[in-house]
Amino acid sequence: MIRTVGIVGLGALGMLYADHFSKHMAEKDIKIIVNKERKERYESRPLTINGKETNFNYVLEDGADAAVDLILFCVKGNQLADSLETAKHYIGPQTTILSVLNGISSEEEIAKRYPASQIIHCVAQGMDAVREEQNLFYERKGELRIGIDDPAKQSRLADLEAFFQKTAFPYTIETDIVHRIWKKFMLNVGVNQVVMLTEGVYADAQEDGETRDLMIAAMKEVIQLAQAEGIHLNDTDLEDNLKLLATLSPKNMPSMRQDGLAKRPSEVELFAGTVIEKAKKHQLAVPTNMYLYGKIKEIESHYSL
């Protein structure tokens, strides 16, 4: 039974989920795992969500507390290795591990450090949360799509489902979670990268025009790559993603665009970088992702100047 939750990473998703659980659980049972500097900063200058000040329970990474029953990794891809170390005192044999990172490889990376049997695969989608400095704004909470890659994890999945029901957390169980992860990957490769490059908002990708065409071209390259990898991704999945995109708040923006505004390193390596690397293995041409990768790397090269 899941009674305690740990969260590593207070970006948009980490804040979103911490806020949700705080409305359904005791404060002491939700542990935001941070270092000393972040703990002092967050406690002296509280984060806000839709204009309301938060009061989260921050615990230090050196681990005075016991292991939690559920831990969520809500960091950027380039922060995952450090976050696995941050969480080490809060992960025990009973801990169920969720990664809401973008891309298609975070579960593999986590399994190099912690038992794969404790990892439930998941995809976060449908949210429109935007983090600006200490503030989070959102209209749509979205949901987690969860599933298992091994029948031996069924009881752990059942415990997670019971917990989500108890806390009114939005979720859907996927019978083919690997397909779902690739489907979300396709969406990110398109909308995340293109809206960052064009310095726009969701509306630019929702409306017909060059931005949308570029996005769709990048997504179609993921379809051919997935099929080469044995994943049955197709144009129906692309259409589903376009329908999902249409539901997001037009004025909001994806995470890579937020990174661009803040001049932070983006997740281009997780998206176009991964597409390019895997395409080489299959001798596939991916010109759109090559273009996006080069342009985004060029933008990022000017951040420290």
C-alpha cells in the first residue's frame, strides 16, 4: 500500500503533482527531496501555483527520513543522473519508481541504479503547465499514462492504481506502454522543438502554416524510426497527437520554449539527438530533425556569451 510520496524536481510537473497530492494527503507524507541550498531558498521564498503560495514539505537529500512508498522523478533529462543520487536515501525495496521525464530512455537509465522490478513505466501528457521563475501557471492538469513491461510487476501496478484512485489523481492504464511512450516522444520531437525554434506558443503549432508543417515533418520521421525499431507507430498516432495538441491552451508553451526564454540548456539531445542517433543504426534519413538539432544547438551556443 502506498502511503508516502517523494518528489525529485520542482519544475512544472513536480510542482503540479506536489500541489495535487497536497490536497489529498497529509503534508508530512509528501516529501520534496532537495539539497540544503534549495530548501532554504524555497522556504524563504515560497513557490506559487496559479497565484497561490505553496507550503510544501521539503526534506534534505542526505536522508534523515525513511524510504517512501512512491517516488516521482520530475527533472530534466540532463539532471537525471544527479537526481538518482539525490533520491538514494528515499528508495527502498518497497518503493515504486515513476519517471515523468521526456524521451524514451529514462527508465533504462534508472534501472542501471535501482531494480527494474520497482519501475512502472509512465507518460505524462495533456497538461499545459508553465513555470516562470518561482511561479507555476496551468489550466489543464493532464494525466499519467501508466503500464508495465513485465507481468511480474502487476501487483505493484495494482497498488499504484489504488493509490491514484484514493488521491483522485488522473491516470489511464496502458496495455502497451512502450507504444505510448513512443507516441508521446513523437509529439515532443515535433511541438517541443519547433515551438522553441520559432519562439512561439502552442497556437503557432495548432494553426495551419510553416510552423505546423515543420512539426509534422519531424513527427513523421519518428514514425519511420519507430517502425524500424519494431514499434507499431503510424499516422493514426500522429492524428491523435494533433487532436491532443488542439486541446492545449493556445497562449501557453512547451517546456523547451520555456527553456529558451530562460536561456537554459534544452532537451534537444533527448529529442532530435535521439532520433539522429537511432536513425544512423537503421540508415534512415531524418533531415528535419537534423535541421532542428543544428538550429537549436546554435541558439544554445549563444547563451553564455
